[in-house]
Amino acid sequence: MGASFIGLTPEARPRYHAGMSARVRKLIGLFAILAFLAFYVWLVTAIGEHIPAHWAAQLAFYGVAGFAWFVPIMPLIAWMNRGR
């Protein structure tokens, strides 16, 4: 059968970590980041088609959009690197 831990003190019992391993978190995070970025590129492109053709408006929009993707990704990256 299996090993019985009855009668063992809590310190003597083997410790099982029910959490996710860092490797699995990083794999999940990789696919989540790729999916988010694909959606984000589609969204920025769709919105960018409606921006006036003036260079300053396009520069402002794409400049902000080029940095804004990082804000929603930060919590995911922090989650991926937790428990190293």
C-alpha cells in the first residue's frame, strides 16, 4: 500500500509543495504573453487605421502604444518569476 504518516510529528512528515513549479509557470506565461501580444498588435493596428494621417498624431499614438503593452504584462512577469 502506501506509506503511512500516522504517528509522525509534523516536522518528520515529508513536505509536499502543492504549488506550481517555476518551469510550468514560465511555460504558461510564455503562451499568455504571446497570445496577449498577438491581440495587442491587432488592436493597435485596428485603432491606428483611424488615427489622422498627420505625422505628429501617428507618432504620439504609436509611441504610446509601443510602451503601453508592458503595463498589463508586468503582473504576469512577476507571477512567472515568483518562487524562483
